[in-house]
Amino acid sequence: MKISLSWLKEYVDIGDMSVEDLVNNLTMSGLEVEDYVDQRDIYKDFVVGYVKEKIKQSAKKYRLKKKQKKPVG
């Protein structure tokens, strides 16, 4: 069964315990921890941003023009 750390924190006071210490404590209390994934390692280079304002296009818009095809031959 997979559970998240935030879900576990709703029921158990973990404090500032590291994930490795938590896994060790759960194992020592008789619960089997098969594997764990620290999401902070996966998303450590992930950046969240937002757009503050929209930049208006200049009066001179660059448009693509469709070229007429010339018959070959």
C-alpha cells in the first residue's frame, strides 16, 4: 500500500524527522517498509512561475504570406 507523508502526518506527530529516520522507526515498530521515494529529490530542479503581464504586440505585425505556386514545366 502506498501512502503519502502528508497523509501520515495527519494521524502521527512526526515533527522534523527525516524520511530515513521515519522508515527506520516504522520498520523497528514491526511494520514492513518495502520501498520509499523522496519526492524532494525528484523535483529539486523544478521551478514554478507565473505570468505577471501580457506583452502587447507592436503595430507592425509580422505575418506569414502564402506564396503562389508556379506550375513546373
